[in-house]
Amino acid sequence: MDKSIDPILIVEDLRHVREMLEITLKFKGYEVVTASNGADALRLLATVKPALIITDILMPQVDGFSLVHQIRRLPNLRDVPVIFLSATYTQLEDYEFAQKLGADRYLKKPYDVNDLLLSVDEILSAGKKSVPPLEDEEFRARHVERLQEKLTHKTELISRMRRLLSSLPEEQRSQFEALLQSEIRERDVVEAELAAARGGQEDQDQE
């Protein structure tokens, strides 16, 4: 297989994760292009058709679920295979939603490099297949459901972490505070995505 024909698109908002993926794939001989979120990826896809998209799910502006839904609505990109990577969306319902969107693989972070490379090789060797998009109404309903579940989980986790923080020894608080702030940032991203998704759902209901 000629690995230089079409690039692999990596969509990941965390720079260190994005760079590690890029280094890993380039070392194996693949051409790679990157985007830091779904909105940047959609702009890039206006001029580039990748051989494969590897995307995170929890990202600002346009998350991975929305990115793939929009790709499936475009006839020229409908056949591009997708690998989801996520440390946050790890429930069975998340996996089932990804399947509905036509994901070829769903890998949890931290991912095993060998598993990732094997998945990439298998998908590219299998060739592309056109995936019909979900109806917008079904996508919005399922998307809002997943976001609401994730927001509830994040809110409860942050509340527990804050209670625990006050009881920790001083030498442990700094590292725990960093973890707490990371969870708060992720919760804020999910909250913003949920507000946007609900706004789109309300607009659809009014038409």
C-alpha cells in the first residue's frame, strides 16, 4: 500500500496528544494533516480529502460527534473512514452512537499504539465505503442525550473532587487541584456544546 497518496487527518484539541499521534503516524510512513477542533477540521476538509480521519470527541466549537455527522452529510466525504479516540465518552451508549454515525473504530484513551496502527492499516486496506448520514432530528436528539449524560457525570465528579480536596494533605493538593481544573474545563466544554445543540434542536422544532 502506498502510504503517501492521501493524508490522514488528526483532529485533537490537546496539543501533546495531537503531536504524539502525528509523530507516530509519520514514523510509519503516513502523510498527516492536523486540526485542533472540529471547526478547524471542516475548514480543512473544504480543500483536502483525507484517506482517514482520527478524531477526539470532546472538543470545543465542534465536537467529534458533530464533525462526523456533518461529514456524512457531504457526498464527497461520506466515504471517508473514521476512528474515534476518547477518554471521556466511554459508555456503551457512546459507542452505539458512534456506530450509528458510521465510525470504523472506537478506541479509548490512553490508546495502545499497536492497536491504533493495526486499526489504521486494516481500515486503509479495506478501502472506503459510503455511509449514509443520520437524519438531523435523530442526530440532535441522540447528541443532546449524550451531552446531557456527560454533563451530569462531570458535575457530580467535580462536586466530589471539591469535597475531597479540602481533606487532602497539603503536599497532595497541588496535583489534585490540577486534575480538578482539568475536569472543570471539560465540563465547561460539554456545557457549551449542550447549549449549542439544544439551540439547534429548538430551531428545528420551530420550523
